[in-house]
Amino acid sequence: MRIYQSEDYKSMSRRAANIISAQVIYKPDCVLGLATGGTPVGTYKQLVDWYKEGDLSFAEVRSVNLDEYLGLSPHHEQSYRYFMQSNLFDHIDIKPENTHVLNGLAKDPQAECAAYNKLIQDLGGIDLQLLGMGHNGHIAFNEPGDDFGLETHLVTLTDRTIDANTRFFDSRDDVPRQALSMGIKNIMNARRILMVVSGEDKAEAVLKAFAGPVTKEVPASVLQLHPDVTLVADKAALSKLVEAGVPVCG
């Protein structure tokens, strides 16, 4: 595992974008696993800037997203398809047919999950999976206590996750109660994993995930068992890990 400490959010985002761009340059038709949420926004912005400057092309890249709210259309402003179009896909040369996000309006969610697992397999697997992390150590919508052997599945969101996502909606009542999400098994099958974390409020979660025991109660802790993980975080997010004596790179 490699842990890189950045001075602030901007430099963290640039370092993460560097890792993703290197993957795209090395393998132009790579499969990128992509994440949503506030933390990756800066990384996507940097990738868009490099594309516009002519330094990077996504023309052959294929992508699969981690999750989607159940019940939201792709055009809903809080859907993750909408997020990806707004923050990345609409601003680069990736082919629309090569971008894949779970269908939040699927009439048969279980069939949609099975089809998504097959899609990932048919693509040849994920070359680089980008992840964020929740305050309770969740990755994608895999909450504490979820089985590490799960593949893409239907998730009932916890109250804490609903509360955390309320800021994106008009009210708490508008937050979907369920989502479709890749499972831990999908994530762990990726050849490389890149996690980005920012802010002092995530410091305890980072400590538990990367210096504590591997446990279902901290889903991100399973990443300790993956052979190729890179954590890129700002100083605030890494503060407790550094205090615990875990070595980091500048």
C-alpha cells in the first residue's frame, strides 16, 4: 500500500488525477471504475483541464460507476449519472456508449445487478478503481456489517448515510432509501485501487481503515488485503494516521 500526503484538497486532487492519467496513457482502452461524491470533483476537474489542454484523451476508455440511487432517473440532478455527465463525461472525449452507470429506474433491481456484474466481466475487469470513503468507513454503498463477498447488490441505506446525503436534496424526506451498488468483491477484484480522502472529519475513519483490524464494521479496512492500493489524502485526513506512526510519502 502506498500513502501519499498532500498539503490540501487541490494538491490531493492533482496527485490523484496524475495517477488516473498515467493509467489512461499506459493503457488507452483501460476500464476505469469511477466514484461520485464531493471528494472526487477536484480530480475530475483536473482531468478535464488536461484533456482541454490536449494532454490526455479518453477516446478509448471504458468506465463503470460504483453505484446509483434506486428510483432516480439519469436526468435527476442528484442521480449519479447526472453527476458524472456534469463533472466529467460532458467535458471529455469519452464515447457515451463506453460509460456505464447502474440504472436507478430498473424494474427488476436484482436483474440489473446481475447484468452489471456480467458487464464488468465482459469488459475484462476494472483496471483502476477510484474510491472515496464515508465517515463510517463505507465504500460505495457498502455499509458496516456488509459481507465482503457481495457483488453488485440492492442496498438499504443507513440513517447515517441518509443524513450525510441530505445536504444534496431539498429535505431528508427526498433522499432515496435504497441504492444499487457494486459490492466489496467487485471492488477487490479491480487490478488497482485509488482512494481519495479529504478533511479532518475523515481522519478517524482513515485511521480505522488503514491502521486498525480488517473488519466488516469498517468496510474500507478490507483494502489492506488488496495487493495494489494507493491512498491519496490531504494532511487533515491523514493527521491521526501520522500520529499513530504510519509512514506516509510527501
